[in-house]
Amino acid sequence: MKRLIFGAVIGLAGVLPVLSQQNPKGYEFEREMPLFLDQLKAELTYPMAWGNSPIEDFDAWRTAARATVTEAMLTPPPKSQDYRTEVIAEEKRDGYTCRKLTLNLTVYSRVYAYYLVPDGKGPFPTVLLLHDHGGHYSIGKEKMIRPFGVSEEKMKDAEDWAANCYGGQFLGDYLAAHGYAVFCTDALFWGDRGRKEGINGNKHMDIAGHFMMLGRSWSAFMNFEDMYATDYLTTLPEVDTERIGCAGFSMGAYRSWMLAALSDKIKTGVSICWMVDTGTQFSWEYGKENGGFANQLPGLRQYLDYPHIASMACPKPMYFLNGSTDKLFPEPGVKSAFAEMHKVWKDNRADNRLKTEIWDMSHNCGIKVQLSILDYLDQWLK
């Protein structure tokens, strides 16, 4: 028997590739990336991308591409069939009212949300705001909408974050003052949905791993809940269901184009400072992806890159804005991704509906950016 096994191994020697006898460097990773990074990237051919896929009918392609994405999102959380909305507090503001709600989006969780309703008679154009990551977990919805009825510590936290990333202006309040109904809740792990033991940003990696052990995706939970929140908006009397858009900055921008790609109820989307191609983002020149597990769906890169997924939103009007000095998203990768998306909108005679810009700025959603967001939403939702 030993002689037969040995003979079989010798026989395979002419078939198997020649392997190195030892690791000459004594290590396999550099800057948290495998030394064979370039080989792995060369194997990413994105066979489901529009233009690579053999499917030539765009609607059929979008259906197939969505199926590919949702398969990578693994098992969805069961959607709540009874939102059980409760208004727990209200605050009148200049031109609109801020309501603090509790509701069920999934059967697992009851969440807090802020809902801004303009003065006057609705229904109103509506924006689902999607908050950022920022490595800052103590607040979520409070990054987008000025909180009330909270501790001095949380109020200061929100104001400091607005000053740091949003030019001192809360985007949700800004849009509501200009006639939009606005809704925002916490993503899982942020704000009121954090850890019993307290804030520890490093734990999100453990949490993502635990989700995967259970056959779920923490990243996908955010996307599913964003879709469920959109569904919820369609039940509210103040909301014009034909004029619902979404918008976000940083991780919120990623969530925004994901939502626009996955939900037909979203009519337009705005994404500030989150678009790039994988080839540039993962490179020896520019480094690695910085969002952790918050925007990673298992195995999806074997089929589609970021701009290919965003292109599922075509022919909707979409607005993408990035900064030329944004260290998280290198400009060459941003330009490559924008070009890829423009090909799709052009193929569908809708390139006038895709707005892509690169401004001389860093990772930021300040006053001028918010004005540009308002102008764009006015164009497509008003």
C-alpha cells in the first residue's frame, strides 16, 4: 500500500505546478495584505458586471445582478409585519417638527428614530438619511439630525461631530427646513444599538465574525434594514411615495447607493465620499480598504465591483461626489469607478441622470456640499 501511494505521488509530479521549497522572505503579509495581492486582483474578472455578463437586456441583467448581490447578503432578517410606531416626544423647530419615534423594522429589534415633518400640507418629498461610520459609534442618527431630550454629553457629541464632518450643520434639519420630510435611525452597532459593555470600535470585527458564524452578514443587516426603513416610509401619510430619495456621507454614501440599487421605491440617491474601484483601493500604492466589515459582503467581489453594484440603480438619477484629497478614496480609483458607471448610464440613454463630481476637498460633507445636495434633490424630487 505504501508503495502504491508513493508511486501515485511520483506520477502526479509531472501534473502539479512546481512549488517553492521554502518561503524566502519568512513572511506572507505586508501592511495586512498578502504578498500575492496582485495575483488575487488579476483573478477578479467581474463576470456579472454590465458589459461582461452575456445578458444584453438591461432589466434582465439588473434582476440577475440583484440576485447575485442578495445571495452574498446571506439570510435576511425577518421583516416586522407590525411596525408598532410610537411617537415618544416632539419638538417644534423653525419650519418643521422633529418627532422621536420607536418602531420595529425587523422581528429582532425595536429601534429609535428621528422623523422631521415640514410645516404645511403634505405629502412631502422625503429623504431617508443614512449616517456615516467615522470610527465613532456613540451616535448614529444624531450625526444627521439634531437630537433633543438627551444628555448634555450626547448633545455635545452630536454638535462636535456636526462641526467636524458637516460644517456645523445637521443635514437632516437643513433639508427639513427646505420642505423635505426626513427620516433617520441608527445602524446596528451605532448610537442606541451598541454594546452593553460600552463602546469599543475594535469589537465590530468580532461582531461581524459572529454574524458570519451564524450564517448572516452584519454588513447586509444594515442594507436590509435600510430597505425596510424605505418600506416603512411608504406607510406614512406625510410621505409622497413617488418622491422618496436617500442620501449619506462616507459609510452612509455606501449605504445610499446600495439602497438605490436594491430598492425600486427609492427614486434618486446621493452619495458623498464613497465610491472607488477595488483595484485602486487595494493596492501597494494606495493601501487597503478602511471601512472594516461594514461594507463587505461575502464573496461578492468574485462577481461585481463597487461601481457595477451601484450601476444597478440605472436609469435613476444619482449624484456621486468625492474629494480629490480624500485619503480613503484615491482619486484614480474614483475616476475609474465614475467612468464605469457612466458607461452603464450611457448604454441606457440616461447619462444626463448620472452626476459625478470630484471637488478640491478631503473627506467632508460641509455647508457647500449640503447646498449641492439640496440643489440636486430639488431637481429630481421637487
